[in-house]
Amino acid sequence: MILNTITPCAACKLLRRRCAEECPFSPYFSPHEPHKFAAVHKVFGASNVSKLLMEVPEIQRADAANSLVYEASLRLRDPVYGSMGAILALQQQVQSLHTELNAVRTEILKYNCREATKNIISPTPAALVSPGVVSIDSPLQPLPPPPQLPPPSIVVSSSSSTSSLYTLPSSSTGYSSVSSDNLPYFD
């Protein structure tokens, strides 16, 4: 066992022991940032952190140590929710910003519709020319009327009273009344 004679890692310094060269904490907990290991040790315990780091593949240990530091610092700040408290706060902030963005988009749409309505009702040559668009002087053409939609048609089969589920209401029966004459289900 070779001892680290330069400076012990933050874990060995906090635990008041000699830091061996193969110390599982030395690559991940620098002696210059002892508060990181102190938070991890307080929340998880040195033995559990050591076991956890040994179970993780070596290439992922640095990320695991950083995750432990982050989780421990949030757990110390908010003992009940920990990192979930931070995640929930950020999700609420994102939701609030989405709501605000939708409100602004609605206002922009309303403004554009008002401007378009003004231009259609009282078109002026300046309003019809967009900046950066070259227009050819021509007399203003009125807009064509919108196409007329055909009236809705209801096909009623008279072959059998049970074959059609819906019939047109008679003039004495309004839409607000329901009768079992029209539906074979109630027979």
C-alpha cells in the first residue's frame, strides 16, 4: 500500500485517515473542495458512497460522484423533496413561461387580425405594400364573395321504422324534447 504523500483527498481529510494511492475517493473528491465530500458523507455516508462508486464502471464513476454531490447538496438544502423539489420548481417555471408565451402569441394574433380587418375594410395603397416587396400599380380589385355552402341534407330511409335511427323532428316537437319514438332502443 503506497501512501499519497502530497495531499490527502477531501474524504480522507474529513475522515482523518491516511490517504492511500488506491483510495476510492481521491480521483473524485479533490482536497481543494472539501465541502463536496462533506455533503455527500453527511447524506449518504462514506461507506455507502465507497460501495456505490465501486459498483459503477470506472468510466462512469466521475459522473456518479458528481451526481452524488448534486443530490446531497439539494438534499441538505431541502430535506423533504431534495432534487425533486428543484425539478418541480423548474417544471412549474416552464409551465408558467409556456402560458405567458401562449398569451403573447394570442395578443399578436389578435393584433394581426385587427390590422388585417382594417386593411380589408379601408384598403390604402400604402397598407397593401409590404416593406421590401415590389408592387405593380394596378386598380384595387374587390375581394370575391366567399363560396356558398350547400344546405345540409338529411337522408331518411322510409323502408322500415327500425332501420333509421334519426328522423327529422316534426314542427310540434322541438329539439329540447326527447321521445322514445325515434329510437328503436327503447322499444
